[in-house]
Amino acid sequence: MTGPAQPAPAKINLALHVTGRRGDGYHLLDSLVVFTALGDRVTVSPGKLSLTVTGPFAAAVPPGDDNLCLRAARVVGAEAAITLEKHLPPASGMGGGTADAAAVLRALGRTPDRPQALGADLPACLLSRPLRMQGVGEVLTALTLPPLHLLLVNPGVEVPTPAVFVALAHRDNPGLPPLPAAPDAAALTDWLRNTRNDLQPAAIRLTPVIADTLAALDRAGATFSRMSGSGATCFGIFPDAASARAAESRIAAAHRDWWVRATETIPGLSPAPAQG
């Protein structure tokens, strides 16, 4: 029997500090991440291992055995017909491919012994809840954060993550400041003003339209805006859902080739139970 569709929520880095680099080349991070009601969807059905992709960004999904959905099924020894409904733009700083792999694992009800082998973000995407991510993504601290009304904007360009890291000016920055206890949305937004996305300046040098995207969010009334991950998607925080939707309409009308979506953060998903 086909199981219920599993959400693959978009992962948004509210703050991302690069704090060092290991000898093997992996960067050390200190990041605050949230997940949104917006994302891809995954369904698995009995059958030989296969992948069918639908949705507005189906053509952008890499074909072949390297696809993370197929790799996730293989790593837990599963045979299944996987359908991926792709709504998130590719290479956009929202963890889309890793979130899709995590959704496959949740749909199968299995988790690998070393989930990070499928991507540094996979342990976080399995939980899909507010988290502080440290190390190379393996050190996770669960947090309780207020819901946020977000507008996500991608200017229609892909930003290769490796190129952004190469362009970093500094790799030994301070970590996140202490989080306030039980913050409301206003207190969390104030705290964010004392944090950074250390990848943002490098990404803007490589892709200047990111600066235009942030300016559009500010003009549309965002109380705070920043790039997520390595870009090019940027987010704006708005006081309520109505103001986020109004900003969505305004930016979409002015930039018809941009991807613009209002959404909200979610408290979390249950991880897939481990099976033998």
C-alpha cells in the first residue's frame, strides 16, 4: 500500500556563522535553523527502486543513481517506487535535496546508522524542527522558538555552495551569541540583528542580484531580511501572515521571473523510527 505523502520542509538558516575549518576541509558552523510549512513532498509505493519527479521544478532534479532520494533508499536497503513532488528551486540555500532524502527515510520508516553520510544537513532535516547546528552539522540542540511569518524570495539563479565557501574572506569567526530564554518573535528578531550569515557577503560578490533581493524584501516591509544558507534564496520576517502575503504580491508583480512564496515556520516533525 502506498503510504501517506511525507513533507520535505524547506530549511532556513536564520543565522549562519562559519567558525573554523577542519583538516579535512569541512567548515565548522554555528547556525540557527528553522523549517517551514512550504517544501517538497515525497510518496513511496511498493515496487522496484525508482524515482518519478513531478511539480514545478521537476526538470531541475538531477537524474540518475546519484539522486539523494535513491541514495537514501539504497543506504537502508529498501526497494520502493519513489515519487518526488518538487516545489523548491534547486541550489537555493534551503536544503531541498537533503530534505527530500530525509522525507524518503521517514516514509520508509528507517534511518541509516550514519545519516550524515548522505549530507551534513540530513540529521537536522530528519527532525525538521528549530535547531542550533554546530560542528559540521552533527551537533544538534533542539530549541523552542516562536512561529515566524516569512517571505522566501529566490531571484531565479543557482549559487554553487563550494564557490561561496572558496570566496569566504574569513573562516574563523565567533559563534552565535547566547539565545534569549523563551523569546517571542520580536525578541528573536532583535537577537538576529546581532548575528550574521557569514556566507552572504561572498555570495553577493558572486551573485549581486542577492543584494537586490534583500532590498526588495526591505522595501516590502520586512522587519528583518537575510540570505539563507549559501543562497540565493533570501527570507524576510513579517509581523503577520497578511503582511507577508501582501509583500508576496508586491514583489511577485515587480519581479515576474523571481520565485516568491509566503510561508510560516513549523514546530517540527517526528523522526522516522529506526527499524532493523
